[in-house]
Amino acid sequence: MRETDPLEKLEKLYLKEVVARHGIPVSIICDRDPIFASRFWRTLQKALGTSLDMSTAYHPETDGQSERTIQTLEDMLRACVIDFGKGWVNHLMLVEFSYNNSYHASIKAAPFEALYGRKCRSPVCWNEVGEFHLTGPEIVQETTEKIIQIKQRIQAAHNRQKSYADLKRKPMEF
């Protein structure tokens, strides 16, 4: 979608990609981006019965969970560009797959598992010690190797963010 596309296209895309797949959200917390603050968007969400809440401008800590998610996605995209160079855009689906199948402490599961109630079937077969073996033809093997690489980057980003958060944490005294 382009910035110059009409808002009706956004409406159709939203209904197709979000509502048709996941249902109507109860509430949405978003920044004050002009698209989300527009009369069109507010009217659409009101018609759907969705509460539209704006985060406080210049205070991203008002929604820390989304800020951590954004930081993780930025790290993943940066790593994708570094790892895959000019072909990075061809690997976005693998980044999405890896993100959706990585454990998230906030929901105590991977998003895929939380949504569907089961683990995702994948060409990557993990055993208890964390090693893996690859299955299938060359394309599956190449894809699996890329998924593993992306998952390692996700874990590295998670560890880095945890170390930053741990620096600011203070033990509670009773």
C-alpha cells in the first residue's frame, strides 16, 4: 500500500487482512499517526465497535510492550538487510514466520501457538538438546537454514534487550 492510495483501499485491506482472519479487535492502542488519528479511521473503528486509544505523544513508555515489539522487529529487519543484502525483501516472509514462531514471554507462547492452539509444523525439527536436522529438497533446506539464522538473530536481539532492561532494574526491598 502506498501513502497516495485512497483510504477506501486501507479499509478493504484492513477488513481482508485483519478482520477476516482474526475478527474485530476490542481495542487498538496506536500512536498519533495521521492515518490512525483521521476521521475516517476513527469512524471505521467506531462502526466496528472497536475502542481506539491513542498513546501519549513523545512518551513511548506509555505502551512499553509495543515499543519492545517494534525494537525487536527493527533488529530483525536490520539483521535481514545485513545477512541477505539486496535480496532482503525476499526474506520478509521468513522474518515474519520466525517472529510468529518464537516464544514471547508476555503471552507465554509463540504467537502462532497462541492463535491456533498448537505449535507450528515447520521444516525445522528440534530435539531436546536444541540441535536440528533438515528435511526435504534443496529449497526446503535453504529456507530452513535462513529461518534458523533469523531465529538466532531474534534470540540475540532478545538477549540484548534483556541486558539493557536488567541494567535499569533494581531489586525490590521489603
